[in-house]
Amino acid sequence: MRKIIRIKNKKRFSLSISFVLTIILLCILSTAFSNNINDFKNIKFIEVTVQEGQTLWELSENYVDNSIDIRKYIDVIEKINNIEGGYIYPGQSIKFIKSEDFKNIY
């Protein structure tokens, strides 16, 4: 004997399905991001101490060639060093990646 299931509140059902799909998507994205961070374990970083007046963009230009989008490079450097909004300060130590190693990852 088959049991018939009826949806009483379509709005609540839609929200529930959306919520479940969002959770699944976030799990997939977090796994992808963590795998990406693990790629940096085999890379030797260049550690630089920030001097007065230097910017993240200016420092990054020293390690990037013309074939790399510097915005993408800076985004990765911010993630590696836990920098928010590109704000750096004198005396701070920042890890950079050589452009050859960056190309191998991305």
C-alpha cells in the first residue's frame, strides 16, 4: 500500500530545500578552498618585513611577472598571511610566493 505525501506549506518546503542546497554548496566550496591551501605546503616562501610607506601592491610587484594577474596574486597573498583589505603595517612580516611557484598552483 502506497502512502501519499502532500506538501501543506509550499513556501516552507521551498525554503527548506534551499537551505539544504546552500549547506551542501558551502561544504563543497570549503573543501575546495582547503585543498587549495594545502597546495602551499610544498612551497618555499620569501619572507619580507614591511617598511614605512610600502603597500601590498608595491611589494607584490617584485614577485610577479607580466603573465600573472597581480590582483589574483595579491588575493592569494592576503589569504596566506591572513590580511584583510590589503592593510599592512611597518614591521609586519609577509610571506610571498615566487611567480614560478604561483604559476604551478594556478
